Amino acid sequence: MGKIVIIKGTDSHGDHDLTIFHRLHSIPWHPNLVRVFDWVYWQLANRKATIRLTSGWRPLGQISGESGIHATEPLRAVDFTVVYFHKEETKALCIIGNRMWEYDSSRPGKYKVFIPHEYKTKTGQLLGYHIHMQVHDNTKRKAPLGENPGGLN
């Protein structure tokens, strides 16, 4: 099986791991965020992958120009890395995830559930790649249960 861990140290926004841990556990998760995260976990379980949560809830305005989805209650977005995933594997998980999940059926194609990003320190040093995962009240599975639109092997 895989593991889920909280980032150790300080993230690129200056939050300490205990702050991230507290925010991930003190703010309830939107039911759709739980469903999609559960899907991610099971996609990676056979690979014995470690999912490292790098951000959950954070105050509005912590990052300039941000939409505010990380400041919602219940929580509708998390950022995570998959330990030892490189750029192409991270992008592949996002492509597969976006084939499986639709962000908002009333605005098809406008927003995605999975968005890959470079993950950098405050000084701009590239640490790797992470996934911003976001949901809406209308987030739905596109593919039927049991169907996997292109798996990660």
C-alpha cells in the first residue's frame, strides 16, 4: 500500500509542516474532495507511492493573485506531490484524473480538477512538481465506477 504524509519542514509559501497538518485536519474537507482524493490514493496504491500533502487550507491573500479556493470551508483544494514522480508522471496523473473527473458540469471544460505545477522554494529553486487538486459542488465522475481511462503502470 501507499502512504500519505505531510510535507516536512516549510513549504514554498512559508508555512511550517505543523501549520499545514493543523489546517488539513481542522477544516472539514468537501465531500467531493474526499472522493477525488480517495480515487488518487487507490490509483497509486499498487505502486506503493507516497503522497506528500504540501498545502490545504490557507488564508485568502497569502499568495497574490490566487483564486481563494484554498480558503474555502469546507476545503475544496489541496496541493500534493507524489514522491519520486517526475514531470511526465505528474502530468500523466493529471491527464488521467481529468478524464475521470469533471470539475463542474454546468461549465464543461472551463476548469479542471487536476492541475500540474512546478513546486519551488521562495527563492525560486525547483523542488519538483506538484498537483493542485480542486473540486466544486458539481464535481462528478465522468467514467463509470470500475472503469479506469488509462492507468498508471
